Amino acid sequence: MSHKFLYQNVLDLGFVRKDLGDSVFFSQNGYDWFIVTMKLAPRIHAEWDSETHEVQLTRYDKKHNILGTMPIVSILHLQKMIEFFGKKKSKSKGCVDCDKSRLHV
């Protein structure tokens, strides 16, 4: 089961948007290409897909080839993964299934 994550919710959790101006992409879609990610560990990133609004963890090798992916199934799952990797966890505003208490794995 996939979960749709709102853009603002992932930003509130610490994800960063990087605009990657690409004239071909812009001429095809009418907006600039961008990525929204959070680096959790060396070569492990949480990535938000701007078209599907889904988040997945992606593991890369040293040459940035994808070694594996894991879908994130809920906001609580995402918060637990962020905490597991020792990243600062922020409360996501407006999220109905967010756990307001301290997360325990």
C-alpha cells in the first residue's frame, strides 16, 4: 500500500528541495524539474516523488548507481526511519496520521 505525502509535510520533516533547471523538461511539462530529498546516511537518501507524492529510501553505490529501494508506507514509518538514522525529526503540520508522542522502534 502506497501513501501519498504532501509536499509541505516532507519539507517540515527536513527534506530539501533542489531545483534542476532543464529547458527540455520545462518545454515538455511547463515547470522546472526539481528533486526533494533527505540524506539519511552516506549513500542512503529518502526521496519524495513530485508526480506520485510517494517517498522511498534509495541506497546508492559510490558511483551513484541504485543498489536498492524501499517504499515508505506511512508518515509514521518515515518519521521512524528519520529517527533511526539519527536525523532531527520535526512535527509535520496538518498530517492526520502523525504520532505526536516520542517514536519508539
